[in-house]
Amino acid sequence: MMFFTLVFIVYYLLNESQIRGMFFLGIILTIFLYDTFFKISQNTNQNIDYKKIQKIFIYVLCLYLLVPLLIHILHATVTFEKYFLFDFAPQLYIVDTFRGFTLDRVQYSFLSGIALILLLFNRKNIKYQKLLIYLLLFGLFISMARASLVALILAFTYYEFFGNIKRKTKKKFLFIIGVLVLIGLAYLFSSRMELFADGGNRIKIINDSLSMILNDGLKTLLFGYGEYYTTLHNGVYPHNSVLQTVLNFGLIITSLWLIMLWQLFTKLSVKSKVMFIYIFTFGLFHAGFSAFVFIPITLFGYLCVLILNNKEESYK
């Protein structure tokens, strides 16, 4: 972290740019999440009840995500109309997909995935957990954010084949069948025609990002542009945490950031790794997950990684 800070400050001074306070806030939060909080979660002498914190997170998330979903279901059942407009709250639907009380379907699906992971790891402690899981899956389906589907599949694939060693082969086979059925249902009943196509021009965005990184000189490649939300030449965000970090801070800091993430990942418990994989994979499709960026929703995601981390559940 000292090296990160030094490189960044020297770069800004050489370019006569303004050093923003957000960078130092990002440094502090990075140290807190990747080091301080991690050590606290590993300390068995402290009296923090992480199971209780997980339950609180689950109930708050379910309340926030499922109340608008139930309102939508009731409204659609009575009126046969999809759209429902509050007088003093956001419309539940936007661009033909469900977003609940969040800003967009991206945030709704991201939080739904977190809630599902927490629920599946706390099934014995939550009342009506099956009903809550089904409702969250339905909300996730009508939000139609593809990144959450991919991230959840990868996260639980890791758990089934690498994290849960005692899992029987039959159950692993059933897991594969379940994933294929889920993908098939999404394809057959999706309201998004481009669900399995490049409807968002993501391949073009990746190519444009790589072109900008490689063609703007060695200085840009190594040190980036020194901004938190560097856009491409056409004003579009990369929508990928790694490419965004390279554009922001260059290849050197990006490489060290990825090494830090890997070091953290290897120290986490199995359940924490599942949540980590979900968040990291999701960040490969959306902005706001790059190095030193901690908007409220990503900060909350990393906190969920750490509250799942218990020393007695450590897996090597």
C-alpha cells in the first residue's frame, strides 16, 4: 500500500495534477478491508457474533428486495399491468426489467445474489428460508441482469467442486443439471432478447479498452490516467474492474492489486471465497468494482465477504 501511494503521488506531481481525497479514502478502506477487518474476523478471542450479523444482513436485504417485489406481484395480479409508479418513490420497472427500490437492475440483481448466498449458508437460522430463496430467485429472474447469473453459477461451481470436498458425485451431477435447467429457463422465458447475445456491445467495449491502453503510449500503459472513472475515447466506461483499473492507475498498480486480491482470497474460509468469487466475477461486467473504488454497494459486498469468514471454517 505504501508503494501504491508513492507511485500515485509521484505520478500526480510529475503531471501537475490535483491529488484528490478520494484516493486516500480508497487507501484507508483497502487497508481496513484487506487487512484490519480480516484480522478481526480471524481473532477467536473477540466476542463478535458474526452469525447474528449475517442474520441481520439477510433480513434487511430481504425486506429491501422483496417488499417491492410483492407490491409488483400484487399489482400485476390485480391490474394485469407491469408498470407501477409511486408518487414519492422510484418506478419498480425500468427499461422492461425489475429494479425494486434500487437505482437499476444491476444493483437489484447484485444485492439479490448476495442475499441468496447468505441465505443458503444460513438456512438453519432463518425462518421461511425456502420461500425467501424462491422469491429472491424470481426477483433475480425478472431483473434480467446477466452478470448476477454468471457470477452465482461460478461461485457455487467453486463451492460444489472445490470448496465442499465431501460432496458426493451424485449431488455434483445434480448441480450441473440444475445449472443447465436454470440457463434453459432464462433463455426460454427471458424478456431480454439479447440475454445470450452481445446486446450491450461488451466485446466492442473490451476491444476499445485494450486499444486505448495499448495505443496511448508506455506511460499510460504503466501508470494509467490517474482518474477513478476513466472513460474510453467515446465516453463509455470499460465495464470491467481489471480494465478499468489499468486505465485508472496503469499496469503496475493493477498487477499489485490483483496480487493483493489473490492473497486475501487464499486466506478466506470456503464460504467467504464463494462470496468473493461472486463479487469479483460481477465486477468483470460492471463499473464500480475497480481498485480503490468503494461505492456503498461494493463496500457492502466486501463486508459480506468478511462476515462470512470464520477461522474455524478456514479451508486450504
